Amino acid sequence: TVLDAAEALRSQTDIVFLFIGDGAQKAALATAAQERGLSNLLFKPYQPRESLGRSLGAADVHLVTLRPELEGLVVPSKFYGVAAVGRPTIFIGDPGGEIGSIVRDADCGLCVAPGDVGGLVAAITKLRDDPPLRARMGTNARRVFDERYDKAIGVQRWRRLLHEVANQPTL
């Protein structure tokens, strides 16, 4: 979906897909991009932890992907870093799943079904062409992070869960 969207957007010189790190699909993605002659895809290595905020903040919009069959088994943790730096997310996955629901309910990005290249192209160009929308979604992303996912909130939830488990009667 991402490769096909990048190909459809190749003439839009103000749109660049930047991939940082070494995810499971990086080699295949880089090879396919090279085979297609896509100069609008850039690949960079993992960044040091101390520069994570700068690297996440460098993008106007972030892509987060999750195969629908992995919904409920895996949560793409990169979403939380994106929200923390106040950037909108384009989520490619099950719009009714966990991340899709957060993105939709918090109005902090847009959801696209896997394989919907036209939908991805439309989402990217919509956010490019509407800076106030992008800013509002970024603000909403930071707000939802502060309200639900800040470290103190996570620690409190873990404590509550451990307390509940510790107080369960043994079988």
C-alpha cells in the first residue's frame, strides 16, 4: 500500500516517505523502492534514543501500520511516540481496532484500510493541503497522549493491575 502510494505521489516533490530503523520489512521495502525507481522514499538507520524526539518531530505526519490479522496480538508502539511529539498519524490497518479507534475517536489522524492506495494518497494530500487540520490533529494527539498514555498513568495502571492480581484467591 505504501509503495503504491509513493509511486502515485512520485511527482509531488514536497512529499517524502522517511523510514527510520530496521523493521522486519525494511530490506524488502528498500529493494522494491529501488526497483521501482522511487526517489521519494528515504531510509535512515535507527537514531540514538536521545535524539528520538527530534527524529519523530521531523515529520509532518507519521504512518503507522498493522496487519488486521495481528489486531489484538500486537500494538504498534510507535503510535505513542508519534502522539507524544504531537504529530498526526495515518493508520493503515483495521479502523475498528485499537489504534484505529484511538485515531478516530481522538481525531488525531486518519485511518486507511490495507490495500486502499487511493485512500492513502487522499489522506496524505489532505493533510499536506490543510495545515490547520494537521495542527489540530497534532494537538489532539498530544492531548490523548497526556490523558491516557503518559508514564505516570501507565505506572498507575500497572500498579492497579498487580494489586488486583495479588488479591485474587488461589485455586
